[in-house]
Amino acid sequence: MTATTDRGAELRELAADIAAHPAVADAWLAKSFTDRVLVVTVESGATLPDAVRERLAAHDCRGANAVYDTDGPDPSAMGAAGTDEGQRHRFVDTRTRGEYQSYVID
């Protein structure tokens, strides 16, 4: 198993653990064009608990707005997940940032 595969397994396990938090509706690992992104949706009416943010930071996952230097209400918020769902947050795996390439440009 390679380090990249190990990291993916580590983050999938982290997402499953975070999804079990009472304030979290769902959490999963995704890929952007070049990065691994852990997405967290909080329950309707809830806010992302500091403990979840701290746990993600301990695993080198930082808010996407902060990593990509984009405007946002906070370092990770993406907005509402749906009409009856809570807020969605994105966290970039800064340990492997830039390792993926979804397409080739010549």
C-alpha cells in the first residue's frame, strides 16, 4: 500500500468518525481537480463544532476558503446544503495538496 493510499484510507476513516458526531449530518472524502477535500454537512440549525474543526486541523485539513484564499463567511463554509439541510463545509487535505490531476493541459 502506498502513502497516498494510506492517506486516503486515513481520511475516509476520519470522515466516518466525524459523521458520527451528533451535530454532523454527513461527512465524506472527495477529490477536486488537484486536491483531496473532506466535506462536512452539519445538521439543520447547528453550527460546525469547534471540536470537529480542531480534529480536522490535527489531520492537516484546513478550510478551503482559507487554503484557496477565497472570500467566504468563514474559512470552510460553502453555504446551505439544501432547503432542509444544514450548512456544508469544505476542508482541503494540505498534506497532499496538488497531487491530483484530473486532466492534462498541453
